[in-house]
Amino acid sequence: MSRQNEENRKKHSKKINEKRLREQRSESDRKAKLKLILQNLIPIRMSPNCYCGNPIPFSDCCEPYIKGIKAAPTAEALMRSRYSAYAVHAIEYLLKTTHISQRKYHSKKDIEQWATTNQWVKLEVLKATEKTVEFKAYFLDAQLQPQVHHEKSTFKQQNGHWFYVDGKFY
């Protein structure tokens, strides 16, 4: 009986060790993936440039629009400031700069979840006209998987202020 118990104990111990090894490998793989992602993000995160990609500091670029100090002068400037607003979680600004006719389709809770769940990496403006901006927003989702949001947004100017109306997603 004791020999049987000893064999069972060894089998159990072996299973536990195998499980620990799998968990360690999984954790090691996760850490390696995260390290690679972070290595690619560090130059962006440490950049003195604005989140929107303009080569000037956030405090001189999008922040004055987000804080209401200045109005975005163009549709592209508004779109860039909205991207920055997602990056800094300025939810009220995102709601305020959505055209009044469209606000009922956007909940504060959903916008906040989208903004805070993702890590905003880079904005690429593909084409801008007076009232439209086509762009790609690069981000990491909650599982740290790289994603691209490709959109052609439409904007409307009223009383000297630009507003986001809608977008076509690709």
C-alpha cells in the first residue's frame, strides 16, 4: 500500500510540476510579447510631440482645444484633437465636439470604455479636405493586440466651431 501511495504521490507531484512549467512558459511568453510591444511604444510615449503626431508639444497643439482655450480652426485640427482626447481620456470634449444631431447615438459610457480600454499608439492622416478627414488610428486593445481603426470622418462647422458628424469605417 505504501508503494502505491508513493507512486501516486510522484505522479501527482509530476503533474503539478508540469502545470507550473506550462504556466511559467505562458507567463514568459506574455512578458516577452509585452516587452516587444513596449519597446516599439517607448519612442512614441516618450516623444515630446503631441499625441496626434504633430511635431509640437501637446500643450501647444491639441490641449488648448481640449481645454476650450481655443477652437479647432479646421476639420483636420478637430479630428487630431479628438484623437488626442481619446489618448488622454477627455470624454467630455469628445461628446462636446460631436455634432448635436449625432450625440444621441454616442453614450458617454461607451466612449469612455473605448478610450480607456485601448492604448493609443499613433495617428496617420491619409487625406483631409475642408469637411472630411480620412485617417488610421493605431492602438493596442485590452489584450495588447495591435489594431487599426480606419475611418473617413465628416465634419460640420457651425458658429465658428467644428463638429464631428459621422464616419465611414473601412
